[in-house]
Amino acid sequence: MTTPDERTKAVRDTNEFLRTLASVDQITIPGLIQTVAVDLLRHYPLDVDLEASASALPSVWAHPPPA
């Protein structure tokens, strides 16, 4: 079973991974990975969204630690 802390960490870690992919200078398949990462990040929740979700659904989300 996934805990709220684990779920929140997974979302934040995925966000960081996608940001890294979106900002690299060289990629294996030119443009593809970066384009997908940028598209995913466009709709990815921000910490403020995670805070609101944690307040509304504490059994599902945890408040993210300070960055």
C-alpha cells in the first residue's frame, strides 16, 4: 500500500526527473524526450497544488516538505 508521503514523493521526484529531461542539451532521440517532458510538465501539479490536495485529502496526499 502506498502511503501519502510515498505518493507525494513520487509525484515530486517525477516532476524533478521531467524537468531534468526537459533541460538537457543532448538527448538520444533528438527532440522527442525533451518535447514529451515539456508537454507533461505543462499540466503537472505544482507544490501549491500538492498543498491544496493534502489539505483536502490528507489520507491521499501529504504536504510536501520545503524545497
